[in-house]
Amino acid sequence: MSQQEQPAALAGFRPDGLGEHLVAETTVAAMRVQQEALYGARDYFRGLGFTELLPPMIGPVTDPGARGAKALDVDFYGHPYKLMTSAIFYKQASLKGFPKLFYIAPNIRVEPPETAATGRHLVEFHQIDVEIAGASREDAMDTAAGLLTHVVRHVLDTVPDVLDGLGRDRLAFAELLAGKFDRVTHTEAVHRLRDGGHPQSPDAEIDWAGERILSMEADRPFFITDYPKGSRGFYDSEDPADPGVLRNFDMIAHGGFGELVSGSEREADYATIVTRMRESGENPAKYDWYLRLMREGLPASAGFGMGLQRLVRFLTGLDALWQVSAYPKLPGTVSP
């Protein structure tokens, strides 16, 4: 995306304007929506019997599958630790005591500088992280759809004036609230994009341009399922009935807002997870604590992460994630 193609608000952002940003009407409005979105999310999970845990912020390893982003290193009493890009391994470990859990989890990902122009990337962000023991992918998808529906209803009920002030058309949520979310496989999505002239690889995640095309064509959120093996993390379970296909999913918001959720069934077999680590180029020795728990036995599970800032951007209809973050840190930009 060139400078000319960037949304005007994004192109005009300067990190030294934090003071002005914090008092801007748009920021204040977005934080009111964020507050109600978090209230709605917690209300939804408590109603389903989930336990909220506070996530770790550092650990010996973190999620290696962060789509081109890098983790930051910290010195932890002489040991090289990582700031969390995702707490997925801790979610799985926590199932031993908490079979239905969620986090509001801070994440740090050093994104490539060029992603600053997408409007959908920040270095610091939060996820609504969920894990459910004994659940299938379909259970996780139903939970994610229920979460979004509950939050949208709560925000519409509590701060409709804020949405009106931002110019967000409430009719944008009508189809979402009216019925089930659509669902396509990765293969179907690739065919649709190629038929439309977009050169999407069949062996990789849907790229950002392709995701936007599909998002703009939709009138309600939808799921993309069955990503090819190798396109996602080693912890996504492979479909035993369809080798080479993963039991995972993304939820894509309509209207060009793109991915809100990524999730999967988790691989819970020790030998298989070690093999998958090696296939992905990861050294199993780095994951010693996690593999010890896996060997002892972790529950089979499914879960997902919903990007909080992406959710708030979708709710408000704003151009870029920095507008829905009180302290935005854009990729490639040193800021307070």
C-alpha cells in the first residue's frame, strides 16, 4: 500500500503526538466502546462457566507462528526469555486446573515496518484468548461466534450514541445478529480468489489482500477452515480423515475489516507434537517445560484468540488499529 493509498487518518499519524491522541474525540469514543466490549466479553464467558486467568508476559519460549513478526528477548536472571507474542502454550498447560478459561492477554510482536501501512498491525496489542478442554473445532467456532454476537449486542445496547457519533452505521451489524455465520474451506477461498484474478497460493495462509477481497464481498462475518499443513503453527491438529489439512479456522469480519479470530483444535499427542515441531524447523529442546507437561498428559482441547483492537476497530468502523489504542506503537516507528 503506497502513502497515497493509506487512509488519511493513518497517513497523518505521528508518534510524538501522543498527548494530542489521548484527548482526541475519536480516541475517547473508541475507549468507551472498548470498555463495553470487555464488559460484554467477560459477561459472556462468566455465563458459560469460564474462569478468567491473568496471563504470563514472559517465558522461555513463545508462539513461533506469528506470521513474519519477531519476539523480543529479555534477560531473566541470566536466562534468555521472550516477551509473549501469544500465550497459547500457557493456555494449554492451564487446562490441567481450569477446563474452560480465558485471558485478556497483552502481546508484543515486532512486526515488519511495512505492515504499519496496513492499518491492521500494532507492536503492542491485546487478545481475548480462550481455551476449552475436550472441545472440538466446531465448539470453538460456536464460542467465537457467540462471543462476537454477545459483544455487538451489548455495545449497541450501552453506547449507541458513541457509535452514532463515530458515524458507524448500525445496519452493518444486522446480518451478524440475524443468523449463523457463513463458512468456507481454505481451498474454496483460494478458488474464489483465483477466479477473481487474485494470485493466492494454495499452500499458504490467505494473504492480506486476498483476505480484504473476501471481507469486502461478505455481508456478515464468516469462517475460513481447513488451512494446509505447514501454513500454521505445529500445535494445530491435523485432520486424521484428511492428511495435510489442519483442524483450524479464522473468523473474517465483513466490510473490509478482515481477520478477528484465529483458532484450532490442538495437537495433544506427545510424539506427534515433537514430530510437528521438527517438521516446522523448531528445536523441541526449547520447549522442554511444555513437552514435559505434554508427556504427562494435557487434555485435548480447542481454542482461539480474538484481537481486541481489531474487534474495537470493527465495532467503531475506524480506519486503523492505532485509532483504537490509547498508546499505539506502529511497526517500524519508535514512539512513547
